[in-house]
Amino acid sequence: MIKAIFFDLDDTLLWDQKSIKEAFAATCKFAEDRCGVDPVQLEEAVKDAARNLYSSYETYAFTQMIGINPFEGLWGNFSDDHDEFKKMKEIVPGYRKEAWTAGLKMMGVDDPNFGYELAERFPQERRNLPFVYEESYITLDTLKENYQLLLLTNGSPDLQKTKLGISPELVPYFDQIVISGDFGSGKPDPAIFEHALSLMSLKKEEVIMVGDNLMTDILGAIRAGIKSVWINRNEKERNEVIPTYEIQHLEELYQILEVLKAED
């Protein structure tokens, strides 16, 4: 019998990809107004520079394990109490400036001061642009009546709490919030799922995991022996990781839960 639902945060409940996209668009539009660069080309140039720089730092393996992507590095502060996060906190100001400066340079604008200005502007734009899928609140409202809810998210505690802080209506729905950076490893490590189960005093058969990422949310659930629901809003191709269920809209969860209830 399913007693609890574990939810991923980014691009499952929060529309993080849209927030990042809009923050890039606003920042690159500012650059276009200032110096005439093509905003779409600048965005791609900055993203390429960011990915290359990010993977060159000594913290890269840690960010992979915890689940922090290069674009989160462009706006997170990482004020967390862990040696690797302390290193990240030291690295990110220079990383941001270098990524934006390199992007400008690829557009023919050699201006580190403006690179710094854009690097400081992007985090402000991201904080001003929180998006939550409309269906998230409706679904959580309905599920909260009959199920315990737990949020299981990869990332820096400081950054994930910032995201929740700018979308504060989400937090009260959850009985527990588990962040990989607090725990010490991220999805798909089955240990973080087992930790979540222990917090809820539940067995693996009593929960279901809902997430958008096959390689973290779904693979981790499979490794932990937990049923999984892949929310595939954009009709992505499946890979070798096979979820128990696949949906395109969160409200399709109700039907799955009814089927599971009937099977008990």
C-alpha cells in the first residue's frame, strides 16, 4: 500500500529550466541593448564557456555527485557548511565573471568589466523569475489529503532553500525535505532514498518516486527498490532506464495511485 510520495523539485514541481531560460534572455537582452551583441548567440557562447570552465575545477566531481549543474553555479552562493561547498563559494564569483567575459569575447566584445556586470545581473534575474508548474499546487493539494509527501532534491542546501524561499507556497506541503548536499550524496545513490525512507519510517514498498530525470530520480528509485513515475512533459526519448510508470502531466498520478490501491 502506498503511504507516501517522494517528489523531485527541479523541473518536476519547479519549472527551473524556464527560470534559467528567462534569466539568460533578460541578461542577454541587457547586453544587446548595451553593445549590440546577438542575445541568442551570446547565451550559447556563455553556456559553452560555463560548461567548459565548470568541468575544469577541482570541485567538479563533487558537483556531479551532489547534482549541481553549471548554470546553478552561475547564480548560487553555496554558503553551506562543507569543505567542498566552501571551495565552490570561493570559485563561483570568478567562474561567473569568466563565463560571461568569455561569452562576450566570442561575440567580439573584449570587456571584463561588462562581463562582471552581466555575471552579477544574471543571479538577480534568476531570483526574480521563479516559475512553478500550474499543476504542482493542484496536485499537491489533492495528494496531501491521503498521502505523506517528501521532497527529495539534488543540490546545494543553500541554493535549493533559495529556490524554495522564492516559491514559499511549496514548502508547507512536505512532511520532510531531503537535499543531497545535506546528506552527502545525491540521486541516483540508493542511500539517499533509504535515508528518506528512514525519516518517514516507511518501507520501500510503501512509497513511489516522481521525477523528471531518468538518470537520477528514476534510476535511484530503481536501485532502492522503489516504484517510480517519470514525468515526461516534453516527450523525451527513453533510454535504458525504465520507470514503473510514465506520465506527461502530474494530475495523471491520481489514476496510477487508484490502480495501486485497487491492487492491494
